[in-house]
Amino acid sequence: AASGPLAGKKVIVTAGGTVERIDPVRYISNDSSGKMGFALARAARAMGAEVTLIAARTDEKPPQDPDIKVVRVESAQEMYEAVAGRWKACDILIKAAAVADYRPKQSAPSKIKKSGETMTLELVKTTDILESLGKMKDKQFLIGFAAETGNAEAFAKDKLVRKNLDLIVANDVAAEGAGFGTDTNIVSIYGAEGLVLDLPLVSKDEVARRLLGLAAERIAGAAL
Ligand code: PMT
């Protein structure tokens, strides 16, 4: 059996950007490369956890580790179903994925043809995965990410409370070397008590190790 501070824990990590189809050849997505989520999956595994990585569109292939179970999804709805179906057995959920807040109301079954000078796309809200699961929380330790472009602290704290999270990782995605696509990140981690850890520019691997270290500590503390 695996050893380490997360041995015996079931960890779910989501990564990448969801794809919301307009038609079979077009979609709405975002710049998430999957790197932050992949780093988290690797770090959780190295700490002994049983890891499921739920990956939407990513730039690179997910880790090729036989001990990391990879589930590919496309849309926010598919990601929701993949996470919700594994929720009861889950000990730690980390939502590093960039999930679309809106999707096209209709996804056309065949390629939309060019016609008028303008075209209107009607969007509807997606399910907020974290918020839905936050409402069904019992033993699970829930970690969210907040991608902000300013005022990160206030927005992150609001998300922590609204989504019933144990920790939230705020990254200012407008800062050089942080956020989407990079191998590094700059984060501030908040808990219910306020700021827990400020990390300067470090690798996403280092962010992952420090974040999971905090989660392991808090879970062990709660079990005493
Ligand atoms: O993939 P990389 O290129 O490495 O980039 C990493 C990252 C910038 C994508 C990552 O560090 C990050 O910040 N991920 C969260 C991006 C995001 O969607 O933030 P948000 O503030 O919109 O959402 C807050 C939280 O709610 C997130 O944990 C998100 O997964 C979750 N959410 C959002 C919408 C939704 N419908 N369901 C959700 O669960």
C-alpha cells in the first residue's frame, strides 16, 4: 500500500478548460492548459493518495502514471457528472479546472452556415460544480481556485463562503508568471479564518505540494 501523509485518501482533481459546443466544429473555452491540475494530481499521488484526475480540454497529455486514474470530459455538465458520481467516496476535491460559467443555450447538431451580417448566440448558466457539491458536503475537504484579475482577496473570500469551501487558492491571472498556461504561479491561500499562506512566484509543482500539505495537516487535525 502507498505511504505518505495522504495514504488511504481518495483525491479528485479537476484540470483544464471546459468546452461548450456551439456546433460540431466550434466551441467556447478558455486558456487553461491543465498544468496546475496535473501538478496537483502528481503531488497528491506522491503523498500516497488514490488519485482521480478529471480533465477537460488541456494543452498537454495528462500524467501517464498508472496510479493516476484519468477521466476525460468535455463540458461543464460532463465534469459535474464525473465529479458528482464519485463524490460520496471522495476525501479531498480540488477544483483547479477553469469551468465555463455559461454555455450556448442550443448546440447545433450540424455546422452552422454563414448567413446574416450579425449573429446572436444565446448563453445559459452552467451548473456551478463546487457550489452544488459544497451543499452536499459531509466528510469531504473541498478546495477551490479563484482566477481573478484584481481584487483577488475579496472575490476569493466570497467564493469560500458561498461555495462552502475549506480552502481557496486565489491566483491573480493578470500577474506575470501566474495563472493560465505558465509553469509557475503566484497564489494566496485562504481558509475560513483568513489568509493561511502567501506564496511568491514558485512552480506549480511547489504550489501543489504546499496546498496538499496544508490539506493533509487540516484533515489530520480534524481527526484528533
Ligand atoms: O490550467 P493552467 O493553465 O495551469 O491554469 C491554472 C488556472 C489559472 C486555470 C487555475 O489555477 C485556476 O485558477 N482555476 C480556476 C479557474 C476558475 O474557473 O476560477 P473561477 O473563479 O471562475 O471559479 C472558482 C471556482 O469554482 C473554481 O475552483 C472552479 O473550478 C469552480 N467552478 C466554476 C464554475 C462552475 N460552473 N463550476 C465550478 O465548480
